[in-house]
Amino acid sequence: MEFNCVRDCSQCCIEREYYPTKKFGKVGVLILGEEKERIESLARAHKIKLRILPRIGVSYENQLGPDRIIAYQMMGREQNGNTCPFLDTESTERSSHNGFVCKIYDQRPLACRAYPLIENDPPTLDSKCKFCQNGQTATGNLGGETEAIIQIKSKMATGAPIIWRYATGTGEAEDMPQIRKGWIRDLTL
Ligand code: SF4
Ligand code: SF4
């Protein structure tokens, strides 16, 4: 079956999740180091205020924090971390599946090009995507998504032995006592 967005859906541009656990806060859209300047420049052109935080860092011997940041994250514009700043929720314009329009669709980050594919071998879709929640599975029509996820993986593969994940300090008001902010050493990417 081919993948197609569910009519009216904009869920993946709005809802942000706690990842990998609540302690780390809600994550933003993954932005590779090489994408950061381009996305910031697009935000300036559209007069959009961005909040970009670090996401993943690596170190070789340093046990206190990362030596190098390999990925950032673009936080949602709402206080609870939801809603991408580039999602146009004001206009009446709609995407081909009648969702809200992305103001930088043709220049969106690789993470947005990959979604809802979260693994290419074997192809695996994010179970939170509305398409999957409707009980569908897709194996076709994922060429662009596959290309994007392969690129992301190759840029994130540093071989560094120590991985750090940045806790965003962002989430729902009632969850704030459990949410941390700053670098936390993590075992997985
Ligand atoms: S990728 Fe999934 S969650 Fe995102 S708009 Fe399409 S159907 Fe909705
Ligand atoms: S950049 Fe565009 S596609 Fe990506 S999350 Fe934001 S609105 Fe959605």
C-alpha cells in the first residue's frame, strides 16, 4: 500500500513528544548542524522567531559534556513546545491533503522530509503518525523519505563513544517538576 497523508491532518507539525522520556522534555524538529544557518535565514526572511536548542552532542573522553554538537532542534512556538513556527495556521490556504501549509515546504529540514519514516531497513513508520493510527501500513511511495533518513543517519554517525542528549526544559505545565534542562549523558542516539 502507498503512503498518503490523512485528509485534514497536520499532527506531525503540531504535536511534540517527550523523547526519549519525560525527563528530557519535549523535543523539537531535528536540525542537522549543516542545516541550522539555512533554517535561521529562512526564519529571518519570513519574520519568524525561532528557538533552536542543541539536541545531540558527542565526546571522545570528556565525561562532563559534549565536545561537539552534531544536531540541534527547532522548538515549537507554544509554551508547551507544540506547533512548528513555520506552520501557517492563520491563512485559509491548505496543503494537497487539506492540512495547514508549511511556509518553507520546498526547503524544509531533512527530518520533515523523512517523516513518518523512522527506520529504512526495514522500512518502519512512526506509529504516532495518523496514517498508522488508522491501522494502515505502507511499503510504497516512500522514496523521498528513505533518501532523507539515509542522509540523516550518515551525518549522525560519528563513531564517538560518548553520546549526550540535551534536555529541553519544555513541556506541559503539570509535567515541569519532572523535566530537566541541559546535557544528559545518554547511551543511544
Ligand atoms: S505524516 Fe502522518 S501525522 Fe503527519 S500530516 Fe501526514 S498523516 Fe498526519
Ligand atoms: S518545517 Fe514545515 S514540515 Fe517541518 S514541522 Fe515545520 S511546518 Fe511541518
